[in-house]
Amino acid sequence: MKINTQYIKRGFELWRKVKDHTELMHILHDRLIFSCVFSITIFCAIILKMYFIIFETSNNVINNTTYNLINTKRADIVDRNGAVLASSIVTASCYVNPSAVLNAKKTSSILAKLEFLPSENIIYNKIKDPKKQFVWIKRHVTPEQQQKIMDLGLPGVAFIKDYKRVYPYDNLFSHILGFVDIDGNGISGLEMRFDNIMRKKPNKQIKLTLDLRIQSILHNELSNAIIKYKAIAANGIIMDYSGNIIAIVSLPDFNPNKPLQEYESKNFFNRNTLGVYEPGSVFKILNIAIALETKTADLNSKYDVTAPVKLGRFTINDFRGKNRILNFVESFIYSSNIASVKIFQQFGKDIQKHYMKLLGLLDKTELELPETGKSIFPKRWTDASATTISYGYGISVTPLQLLTAVTSIVNGGFRIHPTLLFNNTSHIPARIISENTSHLVHGLMRAVMLYGTGRTANIQSIGVIGKTGTSYKTVNGTYGKEGSRARITTFIGGFGRYMLVVMLDDPKPIDGTFGFATAAWNAVPTAKCIFERIIPILCTENDLANQQDTLLIKYIKK
Amino acid sequence: MRNPVVVPFVLLILLGIAVSRVKYEVSVLRKTLQSINMEIEKGNDQLRVLRAEWCHLTNPERLKILAAKYLPDMGPANPKNIITYDQLLHDSYPVKKRSNKLSQLVIGEKK
């Protein structure tokens, strides 16, 4: 048999090839794994990059839009009829990014040429450090000013949308609304009291009980009174029988739209809620109410006022006294101090203190304002102090406390809690004085307007009630020398279901007042001017019908 | 199937594309929502400015001056102008004549 070597050779080569192929396969297998791992890694890297592109880009978009806005927006404050008393409006604030500024010296000199911007040195000191990325140049520029800055075309100078708090009625509600700082934080008044709410819910409104029209009238008439009677200050409140404050003005005041450095500290002092004053004869309203309520006196009670009352080293006398026996009604109408002491002596100091407490005169003033004062009264309620308190001395209360107490007596006898918030139902009025006593006090206050010190403010068709009071101001614990004493004159009264208190600080005698500067000559005419303007707005038909003009006339001896 | 990894891998890719797509659409919608909200905000801000301006223009002190200038024959009501309905009907009350005239106007009578 012939062996074909050719086949053997081919077989051998094939075997060798197969052997080589296996090695090749091994090599190829390793390379394939390597390229797979490599591809997957690259693919993962691409996926990861895509993820970052998608997510990071969208986050950046959000950040960029919010970056251009400083959210100092606050809720509007409106009056009872929806008039805007405080609002946040959009403005632009100018800033510089010093790292983007090409030449700090040149930029500051160009910017300083605009008169509404700070001086060159100030701007240069702010922007000279190129490491900084943000410095304020001017907050709340007007659109016109913004355009002027933009026209300069300076790199690194830009604007941020910002909110500015504005008060469209300037001074009119200054003490109530208060004001905010440049970053929109409430600093005083309602702005401070409701700061959180106003910031958290900027699109809501805070509705007040105040009435723009009445507030304007009160402000206007008190301003006139300061000029006319050369008083150093004046204040007044108008409240309804439920405790809703319709108007509240304290002068001097301030314009919250203007820089506050322009004003003295006295302008920021809210005399209605923070100032405490001895009320004087208007406190006799409380004295007679307690006497009638406790039945220690009635309209026929008689008091001998011919001789003064001795109290230690002091003598209690009447101002232009009648020097005869007065009945209860007359003693109130002619505002006899002697009779007041005698009325008080019949019910005593404990009952007096009890009613003062009930009427809220021994507590802190209640109101939604941070600026509220507490009354000053003797720590030990002695007979002597209680005696002077009976005619309005020896205790100092805020005008708001005084008005609240008197309103609680004449409104039918319900203790009210003053409020500035519309539809505030947090307090339910509770009865503290009987309806009969309330009607009698109302009638007696009407008689003061007909026959007593309030005659000049009497408005016949309406049936206005009132009581006057004049007290001396204490300076360093004394009332000062006779003849040079400064007075606080007060009128408290009302019509329908509205009550008013007017106070003038140190009014002077003027032509036509015959040298007098007591409440009847200044606070009462001021109240009349206010009544004449507010009655056509607030008066209802019921107010016209509820008159008691002739009820008490038989008690008055002319 | 030659390689069992291929199917999940393809599904993963498809899922990735779907998620990216949804994410993209959401981001577009978010941008639209943002712009709408910004429009609303802008509208509210403009409204606030206009309202504040209106209040400034209707300031009672300003209106008083304008009324004195443009309505010289008119003035605010006085408490004396206010009477009850009973007073309106009372014979001796001076408003009687005016009320007669008023009733004429209302009823349409002519003397």
C-alpha cells in the first residue's frame, strides 16, 4: 500500500492549524471580553453623563430664575371697605458683581455721576475686591433710575427684582400699621405683630376694622386742633359698641414711606395705646356707674358741696363750684369733685377696685399692637388713693383703656375687648353692668351735652352724649406751679353705637376762650367738628330715634 | 436567543430612553408651569401697583381739594340735613315743602 504522504502532510498541517486556531480563539475570547467591558464602561459613563445633564440642567434652570428675585413680598393690609393701607410693590435693586467688573475705579466713578447713587469712594470700597461676587449698590430704584443705570452699559452691574412696602396714605395709619425694614421685616405696629402671617401668605389680605374716611376726618380735625389750640400733641379714637376700632390717630406721627431718621422719637410714640395719662373728670362716669350699679346712690341723692373735702394735707375742691347742695344728676353735669368723693365714700375702695379690674383698667391695654402700655395705679389701694381715683387722679390709664371702659358702661353694660381685626370673634362681650345702669349713665352723659360742659358739641338732631375732663400733667412727680401747669384735656362721648375719645396735650388759651384752656374750650369744640363730619357717614335711623333729651331735665336746677 | 443578557440590556436602554423622555416632558411642563406662575405673579404685581396708585389718587385729602375746586357748589352732608321719616311727614317741619316736591317728582303729579 502506497502511503500518500501528501494527505499526511495536509492532515498534519490541519492539525497544526486547529491547534493554532484554539490559541487564536483564546486570544480572541480575551479581547472580546476586554472590548465588552470597555464598551459597557463607556456606555455607563455616557448614561451617567446623560443623567447629570438632564437633572443638573433642570435644577440650574430653577436656581437661575429664583436667583433674580428677593422675596420680601408681604400680604396687603386693607381697611373695612377694602382700601389698601399697605402693599408690596415690585421694584428693582441694583447690585454689582465685582468679579465681573473690568475696572473698579472707572466703574465707580461712572456710577457716582448718577446723583441718586452713593459717592464714588463708597462705591469703590464696595466693588474693589474682585473676589466678591455680590454687593448692593442701591435698593429699590425707580424704573427711571433703573433705565439710567442700564444706559451706562457697565459690565458687572445688574438688577434684582425686589419688593418695596408702600403706604399709599402716608401718615394716616402710621402708628397702627407700623413699618418694615429694607428687607421687609416688620419692625413695629401690625407689620410686626403679623409679620409671620404676612410673609408666609403674601397673596392674602389682612382686613382691619378701620374706616379710611373716618380715620381721615379724625386725623384732619386733630391736626387742626393742634394748630388752633397750640397743643403739643393730640390723639383720638373712635370705636363702636362691640369694640371694633373705626379710627385711631395719635399726633405727632410719621410717614412710613420716608426715611425714619427724619423724625424724632416722639413721632413714633403711640399715645393711644402706649401713653398713660390721668383721666381727670371723665373718670366720674365710672364713679357714678358703680354708685348706680351698687345702688348706693340714685338720681335723687343729695350732696353738700359747699365745703371742700380734707384729705390729709390736701384739700379737694371744685373748679368753679356751685356752692350749694347738688343732686346726683347735677353733681355729674357740673363735674363736682366734692360730690364724687362723697359718692365714692358710699360704696368704698374695695368695690371701686373690683369694678376697675372688671373694666380692664388695671391690666395691660388689649389690642393687636405690640406697642401697648399698662395702667399705673397705687400698689396699695388705700382710702386716700381710692378717693382721688374717684374723680380721675392718682391713676393713669391709656386713652384706649379709658374708652373701652366707658364704652363697656354705655353700650348696655357689656365688657368689650377692643380690636383692629375685622370679624374678630375671639372675645364674646360679657355683661358687667345692668342695662338700667347703662341707660342711666347714657342719659346723664346726654345731660352733660345739654346743660353741662359739653354744650358746645351738642348736636340736637342726633342726641350726642359726652363728658369732659381736664387733668394736670405730672412732671417729675409733681403737677408744677399753679398758673404754669400743663394740662391734658379730654372729651369722651358718642352717638348711636359709636364712641369717641379726644385728648389734647397742653392746649393754650386762645382768642375767644377768655383765658381758659379746660376741655370745654378745646377738646369739646374739636369733638364737635369730628361729630359733624362723621355723623352723616355713620348715623343710622335708630340713632335719631334713641334720644333721651327730656328725661333728666326735672333734676336740673338752673 | 444567543445571549440572555441582550434582552434585559435592550429593555434597560428602552427604559432609560422612556425615563429620559418623561423627565424631559416633565421639565418642559415645569418650565411652562413656571412661566405661567410667573405671568400670574407679574399680573398680581401689576395689579398691586395699580391698586396702590388708585388709593394714592383717591386719598381723602386729595379728593377734598379736588371737590373744592371742581364742585364748589357742593359740600359734605351736615347732621342738620339728617332727619327721620317721621320728621319728614310732620307738618311743622320745614322739610315738608321739599318732601311735597319730592312726592310730586316721585308720583309724577303736576300742580
